[in-house]
Amino acid sequence: MPDEHINNGRLKIKYKETEYEAVFIRQTLEKSAEKKLYVILNGYRPADAGAVFKRWTWYTFIDGDLLNIDDPMCNKDYPELCLGWYWGNKEISYRHEIVEIVKQFIMKYGYEKVVYYASSGGGSAALHCAQIHEGSTSIVINPQIDLSLHVYYPKFHEITQIDVMENDIYNRNNMWNIKAFKKSNFIFCENILAKSDRVQVSCLLQKMGIKDLHMGINRISSNGILWLYEAEGIRPHDSQEWPAMFQSIIGLDKLFSDQDTLKSNYNALIQKNYLSLTDLWYEQFHMQQEIKRMNRKFLVMDKISSFFCGNAMEEELFVQRLTLNKANDKYAHIKIPVAVKANLKYAVQISYVEVEGKDDVKAAHFAIKDEMFNELIYKEKIENSFMIFFVTGKDTDKIELRIYPGNIGASDGLSMNVYGVSIYKW
């Protein structure tokens, strides 16, 4: 690192054989009596995306300087990799090198406090960096604590040929024992509506021997805090903080040093305030989901007297026959091959359906599936000369029109032929 003053903006930091891309923001105004550096790490990104610096614009919300370091696993070593966890290789740990880089910044600018902050895959590295860097704090949102449990790990292994379960001199996949690092502090924020994150935090708590938890702030050790929250989402794992909530999260670090927290009445006030913030976290994403659902809603028309008003009808699709051979899945179905578009009127006409395989099952069902929300938003039994009319909302991506043999959820063993499928739009 050069001895001269480091300008704000993009940096290339060479440490031994590795070049790290970074963004450094040194605040022009003194915001805190304690000199702080927030080190932001990054998680998942599209393949071949180049350097990624998430949350770097949030420097205006922190009481210190910001250093955002990209993961060279994805940017340099394996461009096709989407998630690298700042691993390195058998001989080199990028996490340890990042800590050494941070220590050079400390020597240059005299920082008294370092906070490693990240979410998801970046959270794994931030958690480990605080264990390596004695006296620092890690704040992690929905981190992967055991990498082998994560859905992307098989792809990571395929691309890098790295087995995270092998003996590792750096202990990069053995990060649960935060009690062993008494001089560092650890703050976890976990969304219990995200299945993948429940698996990760359950693993952590099981190894720590912790059972009794509640929504909001939990003290899981003398140097550990766990904030449990609920937030809906297409992928609840991604229902994370926004700038205003970010400020509340980094404020948790003060609970480790503020002597007033030892007073029961003050502690109760903290719990109450953060429980209100937990409710806010839920409401924020619940409202977003409801707006998305409203924009995607289908209006199925029972009365069609006014349906044909407006533009002339066009035939969008005609299929003479669709076939499903003996199904081996209880949710087997035929997808009608049409791309449903926004703000249009549609009609679906089916001439005849033939179901075989079980003597007592002859019927079929038409359904509209919202793949984004993984919901069936409409279903109806198909009678002879079946026809249905509906109006789409303004957002309609990942909408499928389906035909299920028999009852939905009981299609296994059935075959189906569908004759004369017509789709019309206005």
C-alpha cells in the first residue's frame, strides 16, 4: 500500500500474489469520536460480472470510513463462478489476506474499531475475518456458516475442485464457535422465513447448545447477538436490510460496550425498540409482496357480456392435440405453450380432454400457475366444451397455463390427451 494519501473511489490493492479490487470512501466530516472502518464484503453475483461492490453507496449512513473489497475468487480466479466465499486455495486464504490489508489501513489512518459487514456468501467471510482479527466485530445478514449445506456448493466444487470438508489449516468452514474468540464480537441477523437460512442458523445454535429463542434480539453469548426477523419475498433469503434498517443493525455493536445495557430497565427498552423494528422489517416486505401480487392478479370473468368490448379478438394459439403419457409425478401436467402478456383479455377454449389410467378418474383441471410466487392462482374442473375468460394485470412474467389429469396433486399414474386448445386475446 502506498504511503501517500489514498483517494476516494476505486482501488487495486496488491497483497503478495493477489490483486484485490476495492472501493474506499474516507469521510470528509468527523462523524464519530471513535475512528471506525467498515469493511464491506460481497456475496453472489452473475457469472462474468466483474468486480462487485454491494452497499458501497451506504457510506453516508455510517459513522466511519468504508472499504468494500471484491471477491477475487469470482472476479480473478474463476470468472464463471457466482459465489466464491473469499476462499482462496489450499495454500492461500483470501480472508486472512483481507485482514492483513485491513491492518495496513489501521496503521495508516489509526482506526480504533473495525466492523466486517456482509450478507449471504459475503457473510461467511465477514464472520471468519472477525475471528481472525482480534478485537473486531462482524455483522452478518443471512450468512452461510456451513458452506457444504448451501445449494451452490456442488457448483462451487465442480468449478474450483475445492472440497470445503477437507482438513483446512485456515479453518474456513469451521466458524460456529464464536465463544472461542472472546475479544471479537459477532452479530447475526437471520430471516426465519428463508428455509436455507433456518438450516444454517439451526446448525450454529445446535453446536452452541442454544434452544430458547424469540423474535427480535437474542443474546447467544457474551460476545454474540442474534436478531431473528421475518420477511417475505420471492426468495426470502434476499429480503434483507435497506439503508434505514442498516443503521439500526450497525447500532447493535454498541450493546457490547455500553454499560447501561447491564441495567434491566434499559435492556428491556432495547428489546422493545428492536421488537418494533422486527415488526417494521416484516411489514416492509409484506407490503412489497402484496403490491407485486396486486400487479400480477388475474381477473377471471364470470359474466362475459362486456368482455368483448374494445379491440378485436385475435387467435394467439391453436393446438390440435397435447399429450401426457403415464405420469410418474403427482403434480404432472401439460403446459399450454403460450406466453401470457400484460394488460390483455384472454380466452382459453378446450374442445375435449381424455384421461386414462384409473377407472374412477376421468376429469381434468385447468389451472393458472404463478411461478414467481409458486402459487396456483386459479383452478377449475374441465367440462366438455370448456372455455374461460380472464384479464391479466400489469406484471405477468413467469405465468403458466396448465392442464392437470385428475385432481391437482393426484396425477401420478394417469395419461391424458387434450384436443383442440385455442387461445384468444384482445
